[in-house]
Amino acid sequence: MVLCLDDFSGDGLGELAIGTWSGNLSLIAGGKVKWNSVYKNLQLDRFSVIDDVDGDGVKDLLVQRWIQDKPSDIYFVSSVDGRQRAIFSANQYFYETNSDDIDKDNLNENILVYSADDLSVLEVFSPTYKFEYSGINDVWSTWSEYGKVLPIEIIPDYDGDGFKDLALGMSRKWGNSASALLIYSGKSKNLIDIISLDGDVSEDINGDEWQYFPEVKRFGELLTFIIPTQDQGGQSSGGRLGVYNLTSNDVVAYFNHEIKTVVSYGVNIQLLGKNGEIYILNQTDFRRPEVSDSGSTVKVKSNDNYYTTIYVDGGIAGSGRKSEFSMRLPNGDHKVIVSLLSEDGFEKLFNYDVSTFTSTSLAFLNNSLMVILVLFGAYKVIKKWKSQ
Ligand SMILES: [Ca+2]
Ligand SMILES: [Ca+2]
Ligand SMILES: [Ca+2]
Ligand SMILES: [Ca+2]
């Protein structure tokens, strides 16, 4: 088995990594043997070139030793000098190399989820960094269903301490449905926030009834995540894809089909379903609904091509296939979410901050006076257009 690597000896010719059935591993650079190693039970089928894991700018090697039909050890090996930069004893694993640099040392951190016998570990690592999570001791329930377990992603600095942070997705396997994104500090490695997506996550989230999301992936300011199907007595309750905006801190979309992976998330979102379906969705179809307030009444102008659901402060305030909604809200600040659900199961969420006033206080407000009030800071803005 011969793998080709980019030139690092400087002669303009690529280098070769050669593995043999007897377990010999050699690196030929510049026409000479640069290093030799022996890996007993070397699995040639899985011997591969991966992204740079040690930060020298040269792609590296993934080497596995298998016993019978399972991996027993996996090695991240530097291609330049043959050093083992990380070793895991794993029977099953999923990885993403060269992910992102959390601690600003110009070395990207890698993500590995693996299980070994009775233990499951999720690790974010580089030669100079390590974050380890072993709160969920089962990758199989997610793996057997989705064929992958990569539930963690590096996100932009969430708490403002200069280090990037980590978002980890998990949900309940049975019982009352609940799912959340757990935000861990890239610096202290402590849990710094829980973003509840569904149900009550205030309880212990390390119990046996929790499982990892199969995928959490970042596309710019958007974090896509796949909430696994909860098996309720053999009946699937429907896995779905969610999209969280890391700038506005809101869930902005759901796709109510069982998705295995998100291929791209641009104007046209491309999704791969669990059974091989391909979905291409055009987001521009979704126009932002107009939300206006007058006194204590809030009006929502939607579009009857969609099924609209309006949430006020977490509860449903109205729904239906209508183009106009009108609601009276108590005085104060409210979080309004307007959800538009299309017939193909794509759901866009639009977030608004709305403040309602009594008719007495409103009598003093007209548009020009409002501007003055805002300028003098006497009142908070009546409504803020938060997301999108
Ligand atoms: Ca060369
Ligand atoms: Ca390297
Ligand atoms: Ca780093
Ligand atoms: Ca941070």
C-alpha cells in the first residue's frame, strides 16, 4: 500500500508512505528512506493520509492496528518524522482532523469520538491542547442509527475570553423528549451555557438516557445540528435538523425530516437524508414576516403559502394557514418567534423583540417622538430586528 504526500523534502517531488502486510511502515522522501516503523497487525485498508495534526504544515498519517475485525489502536503519525502524535485504543471511532484553532497557538485542534470496550470518549486535541468529555458512555445508539457520531464543533468565542469555544449536542433517548446544545469553554473546559432546544434539560445530562447528536457542524455564523430520532416504543418521533445562529443566539430553522448530514448551507442548502435522499432547499423563498405593534396589540403579516405558528415568550399564541394574525399582549417586553413551515417540511424561525405599552403611554408616541426617546435613552427600542 503506497500513499502519496506533498513534497516536504524540497526537491519538488512528492513523498511516499509505504505500508506492508507484515506491518512495516516507511516514508520515502527525496528518494531516501526518511523513517521506518513497525506496526503489528497494521490494517492496510484503513491506512490513510489525513490533515496536518501536528502543525508542521504537512499532512499526516492515520495508522491502525486491528485485531480480528475491529480496530484495537489508532495512531496519528507525523509524516515528517514518524512520531506518534496521538494514540487511542478504540473499537469504533469517528474523527475530523484540522478542525479549528481554539487556543490561538496556530495549531488546529482535531476532533475524535471513540469507544473502547465499555468506555466512550470524545476528545478535541492537538499536540498542545486537550478537551475530553466522557459524560455519555454510549456512542452505539447514535452510530447504529446514523452511521456517524460527530456531535461537537468549535465555535467562535462565545463568552468573550479570547478563546474559541465548543458546542456539544445531546438528546434524551427515551422518556420526555429533551435536547440541548452544551457550550463548553475552550479555555477553562467548563460548561458555560446550556441552550435548550426542546424539553427540559435542567436535570442531570450525563445519565444513561442521553445520547449524542450524530452531527454538529458550523457554516459561518450558523450551527447546524441533527437531533436523533427518539424511539418511543418502536415508533419514530421524527429526527430533524436544526439551525442555530451564533450571532443572534436563536434557532432560525428546522427541517423536519431525518437528515444524516448537511453538505452545504448557503443560499441552497444541501442535505443528505438518512436513507440516501438528497434535499436541496432554496432559502430565499422564505420572506421575513412583518411584525408590527400598536399599543398592546401585535400584528403579524405572514404568508398563507406556509403554516404559520407564532410563539410569544415560549408559548404558542397563534397558528394556522393564514396571512394575518393579531394578538393582544400584556404590557412589557416580549420575545416573539414566527415560524413558517413549508409543505416539504422546512421550517424557518424569525425572532423579534417586541415591547407593548398601554394605550395611555402610547398616546404620547408618534414616530418622530420615538426617535427622540430612543436617542435620549428614555425607552428601549420598541422592536428590534434580531436575526437574519
Ligand atoms: Ca520530495
Ligand atoms: Ca504534520
Ligand atoms: Ca490550537
Ligand atoms: Ca471563549
